[in-house]
Amino acid sequence: MSSCMSQKDYIAEYDFNYSGNFKRYKTFSFVENPFPDTTFFYNTIENTISNRLDAQGFRVQVDKPDLLINYKIFRDTVKYRGYEQPNFDYWLTRRSSQFEITEEMEKEIRERDENYNNVKYLQNTGMLVIYVIDNKRGSTIWQGYTAANFDFMSPEINTELTKATYRVMDQFRLLTRN
């Protein structure tokens, strides 16, 4: 029982940009870090993100991908602002052609649902944030995050990074047909 209680449970949240054209994204790549890390920690995160996006139908494309992926591990205390928004799956379904509504109804729904209501998260002693960027527009269309105080000296660090990264990417439920 003590081993179960010692495992970390990463609770992930996310925000998205209403102007993202989520239907057209099919390819991705990672933002190149001008100061690459010499540890394997970042390889663990990139491999986990790649595996998840591959399973969702996205393809890696180095030259002009639709999406750029970036991530950051904050090791110190951090205050973070997120947004209270409609559920991503519900919002995507409502915007699809399967859901027939009049233009007037669409405008009313958008005015009601598509607000960016700030949510300030308490100070966390560390955080993992993953950014999904529309490469053509150069704007962040989705960001997911979890409070995480990683022990980089632990023999379990790669397992913990994988768990936290999957937990965040589980919130990015966009499927593509490639």
C-alpha cells in the first residue's frame, strides 16, 4: 500500500485558442532549442509527446509542419494563469459540420461560451507546460500543464516525466486523418 501512496498523481489542465483551425492540422515538429539540454530528460518528454501524437494520426514533418510543439519544466515556485473554458471535445464537436445550427445561434453560443475567463493557479513548486503552436500563424493554440516537482536525481525521473507528459497530452484529444 505504501508504494501506491508514494506514486505521484499528475492532475493536468489545459487552455485552447478559439481561433485555432483544429481540423486542418496533420503534421508536427518540435521547436528547436538554441541551448540543448545535455541530459536525457528532454528526450523522454519529446518521445512521449511524439508517441502520443503519432497515435492520434499526426505525422512528424521537419520542414513547415502544421504544428510546432514546445515545452518547459519550471523547477521553482511558479504562479500560473489559465482559463476557464468549455470542454475541448464538446467545443470541437460543436464547431464541426455534424452539428447543424443557424448563424445567429452560432454567434449567441460563441458569445456565451468563447470567453477567456482567467483562473489563477496557486503557487506550485514546479510545473510542466506543453505548448502547441500553429506554425503558419505563429500563435499558441493549445497549452497543457501539470504541477510537478520533479526530483532529477531520482532513478525514477524518466518514468515520472513520462507519466506527467502523458497526463498532459491526454488532454489534447484532437485526432487527424492522415
